[in-house]
Amino acid sequence: FCELMDSTAFIPFRAEDLSPDVQRSEERYFQVIDRLCEMLKGNKNINANTKKLKAQATRTGYNRYIWINDHGSALVFDRKAWMNKSSAETPFWFYFCDGKECYIQSEELKAKLKKLPVYETDLFDNDNKIGIALYAPVNAQLDEVAESLMAQIIGYMEKIEA
């Protein structure tokens, strides 16, 4: 019961919770996803584009959909996954889908994702889609964070596509 209360109870506002600094702080997560998307599109070693795809803000975060090497993918800031005790402690996630089916992960792809070594990645099953945790470096500038996340994504894709 206490755990339920901790996860669902309304925590009263403090004065600092209503300051513009809170929004500036949260805006950084959106900036990281947008910069990561732009860096992937500019990377000459992969074929990435966002043609006919839009960004999507949701109650639980922010998604940028992107084609990477003809695979539908999503770059995600996800508060729900971040707060979930069974997932990794990171706000950033990558969803990789089969071919042109931007929102579908086949059982074959899910099996490949689950074969990634646990020590290399954390997976989170979110609405029957497996997300890969991305870890941002601390005390880094925006481009450094985006470059690190991009390297993680490319590394995972190379293993999955192999």
C-alpha cells in the first residue's frame, strides 16, 4: 500500500517547483532528442531521414520518429519508463522497428533485442515494444550528449542488423 501511495500520491508544490527554472530544466530533455535526431540525419555513415514523420509531445514525454537505414525508429524522452522501477534509470530510449513498419517489432526482432548482452544494455518492454535504454554522459554539453547517444544507437543497430 505504501508503495502505491508513493507512486500515485500528489506531492504538494514548493515555491521553487513553479519557477521558470523547472521548465528550463525539462526543456533540456527535448533539446537532446531534437539534437540527436539532427545528428543522426547528418551522419554520412547511415541513411537517416524524417520524411513524412513528425515529432510528438505526449503527457509522458517526447518522441522523434526517424528512418534509419530503412528501419522505422523512435528517439524518446520517456518519463513513464524513467519512473518505472523495473526499467533503467534514464529518461532516454531508442525504439527500433522492422523495415518500413515504423511501429511494429516482429517476434524475430524482439528475440534479437533480447539477445543483446545484459551488461551492454537495458531493455524495457513498453506496450509490447522493446525499448533500448540510452545513457547520457553527465557534465557534458548538448552536442557531447547527442554524440554519445548517437554512438550507442549506431552500436546497437550494428549488432541487431548483423
